[in-house]
Amino acid sequence: MGSVKRITKELAELTQSPPEGITVELAEEGDVYNWKIHMEGPEGSPYHKGNFLVKLSLPTEYPFKPPTVSFVTKIYHPNVTNDDKGSMCLGMLRADEWKPSSKIAAVLQFARQLLSEPMPDDAVEGRIAEQYKNDRPRYEEVAREWTRKHA
């Protein structure tokens, strides 16, 4: 039950003083393991003015196992899968890199930071990563287009 206590505490902190551009709520009242996150596209990124719905699922073994972060809103990004899952590839969320001391706030800030600075070398969408590296203007154009259409 320690996990529920910790999750509730982190949720309270995030609700009272959320990181910039991020709002957090429970997906369903009474279920502390599933969160709905609204993330604004950061200024200066092709996602600016977009509002993305992100799902955060916490395992019952949290904080010893990492949460899963996925974009509900479609997004054109090298680190987010282009399927209906929208899984985000974050180094810090890998089981072997996760630290129980990590906080959900840090995960969310890192996820939003990734919108400004994609990591093409850690990509799940190789084609988008290639485009990001080799044809940045086209990548930004498509990312902006998707943001207008979906976010």
C-alpha cells in the first residue's frame, strides 16, 4: 500500500503546483494508477499551441517499476510511436534505467522537454528520426501540420 500513499502525495503536489505547460488529473475518480495529463506544446517547437492528451499509467509496484507514458493525441515525433498506442520512448522509463527516487513530475517535464528537443538516436520511429536529422524544415512542417490537425 506504500505505493498508493506515494502516488497520492505526488498527485497532490502536481495538482497544487504543476510543472509549466502541464496539468494533471485522475483518468477516473478513485483510480490513482491512471492519470490524464494535458501537455501544451512548448514555445519555439513545432508543437507550440498544440494541446496534447497524455496517458500515464503507474504499475502497482511503483516506485520500483517505472510508469508508462503514452500520447493519446496523435503526434509526429521520433520518440513516440505512430500507432494508436502513442508509446513514448524515454530513457529514464526503461526498467534498467528507472530509479525509485524518480518523481512523476520529472518524468512529465522530461516528456515535455522531448517535444522541444527530440532524441533521434533513441527513436522508435526511425523514418521520422532520419527526417529530423536530414531534413529538419520538412520534419517541422509535418509536425506543425499534425499539431494543427490533432492537437
